[in-house]
Amino acid sequence: MAISLKIAASMALVAAFLLPISGCGCGFSCNDDGNGASTLLTLGFSDSLPEDLKQVVIEVDAITFQRIGAEDVVIDTFTIEEQGLSGADTFQVDLLAYRGVNQLIVIKELELNPGTYSDVLISILTNDVNNSYVQEANDSLKKITVSGGRLKLPGFRLSSGSQAFTVEFSLAQALQYQSGSDRYLLATNGIRVENNKTDATLSGQIDSALFNGVSPCDQKSDPKKGNRLYLYNGKVGDEKGRLADVFTSGSSTTPPSDALAPFAVASLENNALTGSWDYSFGYLPPGDYTLAFACDTEKDSAVEYNGLVIPLPEDQVYELTLSESERAQCNLAEGASC
């Protein structure tokens, strides 16, 4: 059985999908771990944007928090002042409007019991192109589908007091074009739930000389296209040949046995004020990482192993360690270090 909560949701112009939650919504013990104290949870959506798309819009119907041995807590009514919504059954959000460390607050002050929540379910309407869709560069609209109509994400553990979590969408990994049906599948690949208290961020600037300084990038008709940052778990040392493009187990091309798929992917954004080219990874768990830039990534499929050369230029690979809550900076250029 599920308990449906009527709550007020509010949006703030920041790029993630946050939910504040507090108190008990289970109706019985809920495996209470907090000696009766409540938790104030904030949950959000954040995104890493795929290139050449104008919008990636999803219509959210409900958000469910699941606990083993307890009833589901279902949030199914939203009041969003910035969108003029009051008690709405659903709301739409363009994920491309929220990237990096930005986030969009959609629910405030929902009381939950402390304890372990096994799953977060995001129910998405995909009935037609008016619900959830991709607007491509030529303005054509393509329907988004979601397997089973919902995204099932790993949950979290809540202690008493206020806590904030972010649902981080990496659309370069999660959004998969289906040529057979001419639709996009939004999968859970690359989507993760991060604890804002301990997560880190990584950002910086990239020297545009890297865009087309080596072959085959020097043949690009538009140097600004096909440039990506790939972030991998761990420090690869001398094994940078393992660094692979985005792929899944559904790839029709078998990747090398030691191929390392990226943990997260970031695109570049031209800063209108400074003219610099910037990147940003938001909501990263602390730990060791390898950061690599590649200037020839236009053909990187979200499913297929494409055998792209990463890094390119070959010296554009950086090893780093992110501490809890660190706001790290790494600027990329020939001869640079982080």
C-alpha cells in the first residue's frame, strides 16, 4: 500500500531537482532509526547536457520513496509558483535548463522518518509528444519513452535533521536515440542520487586551442563541435588506453575487456561574459578520478562503443582526488596540470 501525500512544491532557478523532506509519512514505525526524530530531506535534479539539442522535457507525475517493510510515500501533487501551478497533478521540466551545480527545487519541507530508503521512483508521463519530448536542433519534436513509465533509482539513508540529495542526470549517458522508432529512451544509465553534504564539484576552463589542434580535429568544419570532458573513476596511471567513450552492455560492438566507461560526461559552454569555454561536473562523490578531454566526440553514441580516441590531444588527461564538499577547479590547456 502507498500513502499519497498532498504537498507544495516550489522551484528555484538552479540546475538540479531537489526535494526537501521532513517528518514521518509512513503511518507506523517505518523502521525508524532516529528515536522518533524526523528528517528534513531535500532532493533535486541536475543534468549534464548532450550537444545539439534545444530541450529535453519530462513531465513528472509522481515521486515515490520506498522502504523495505514499510508503506511507500508517494508525492503526487505539486504547487510551483514560478510556473503558476497550484495543486497540479503533474509538472514539466526542461532538464537542459539545469546543469552542473545548478538545481531546481521542486518540493519543500516534506517530513519523513529517518532510516534507509531503498529506492526513489520518478514516474514520468510518456503518452504522447506533448508530455515528454526532445526538441532537436532543427526544432523537430521527438517523443521520450521510459521503460515501465518510471525511473527506479537507488535510495539513501536519512538521519535526523536536515539533509539534501540531488538526482544527477547525465543525459549524455541516459538519453538514447532509438532509430527504429525515431524516439528517445530515457534510461537510468548515468543517473545517480548524491548526498549534497559530502558531494564535490569539479569545474574549469578549456583553452579553445585544444578544439582543433591535432588530427582529425583540425579537419572539423566547426571547431566548437565534438568537444567533451570525460570523468572516470580512479586514477588510471599509465593505462590511459583503457579510457573509453560512452557505451552500455547493449552495444553491438564488443568493447575491449579492460575498457573503462566514463562515470560522468560534461559538455562545454561558452561564457557570454568572459568569452571563455567552461565545463562543470556537479554532485560527485569524493574519491579518485581521471579527467580526459577529447576533441572528436560527435559520433559518441549513448549505447554503442565507438572506439573514440580519448584523450585527444593525447596529453589532455589529468588525475585528481576530490575531498568531501570540495569545489575543485581544473583548467585545461597544453602543458597544464591540476
